[in-house]
Amino acid sequence: MEIKTVQDIQDITEKAKQIKLVVFDVDGVLTDGSLFYGDDGQEYKAFNSRDGHGMKMLIASGVDVGIITGRTSDVVKHRMQNLNITHVYQGQLEKLPAFEALLEKLSLTADQVAYVGDDVVDLPVMIRAGLAITVPGAHPLAIKHAHWVTTLDAGRGAARDVCELIMKAQGTYEPAMLKYLT
């Protein structure tokens, strides 16, 4: 979805103000979607450090972060532990049940949750979430059903875009940046 009007921007900002939880897919959102395997079968993924810092800043601002991914990977477990993200749902071939469980666990409504996905398996959650976000290289249906498309690519700052969008809408971005400027 391309933002074409001031009204579109205002609608996205209003949705972002309500967000208490951001849920990210992993492959194609937090990574560029590439899967690397060593000869020993070990899986490797490349995560963007600025995305990770954005998630830490978002959490510090009072917005929780979670992961719902179709694959199961030790590297995802380790990365999320490194970021202190505890809401991690791996091996979720159908993501909507995990999303619903997370809403119940945290006593949230769907309108209070942003979901960032990139493929057709993400559509059931994107359609249900209060703020559906995708990345520029996403499947056309994900783009069609997203409220907002990040300016940066998957694994290249897209998650940071999301975190900063929400922080700006909620008025927490500028105060967070001041600590780096003083």
C-alpha cells in the first residue's frame, strides 16, 4: 500500500498510537529471507544490529515485542534471548493460533497489536492485527493488505523503521534520542 494522502498518514499514526505489542515474523522480515546451512546442517541467519537496537528502544518505551515464525531455529532462540524478547513462537505453520494465544496471554485486543509479515502465511494475522506492516519485497498480497510498507528492506532496517514509526506516533522517539545527544 502506497501512502498517497495526508489522511493515510494520519490513519497509520492513529493506529500506531494504540500499539502495545509488535509481533515480527523472522524470515523475510528480520532477515532478508536467505537461509544458510553449514555442512553439519547448522542453520545460519544474518540479523541487522540496528533492527535489534530498535526493538530494545521500543521495549524501553513501553511497547512489548514478540516473534511468530513458521520455522524453528536455535539461532532465532539465541537472538531473541540476546534482545530479551520472551514472547517467541517458533514452528508456527499456522500463525493465527499463536497470535490469538499471545493476545490472551497479554490481555490485549487485536487493535493494540502491530504485526510485521512478508508472505501469504502472514495474511491471517495481518488481517486481524490493528496495524499490519510489511516490507518492500513482500508478496503482493501482503503489500495489498498492509496498512504500511517500511521504507527499508527486510533484514536491512525494516524492523527499525517499524519501531521508530510507533515510537514517533506515541511521542517516545524524541526523548529516547535525547539520551544519545547529551
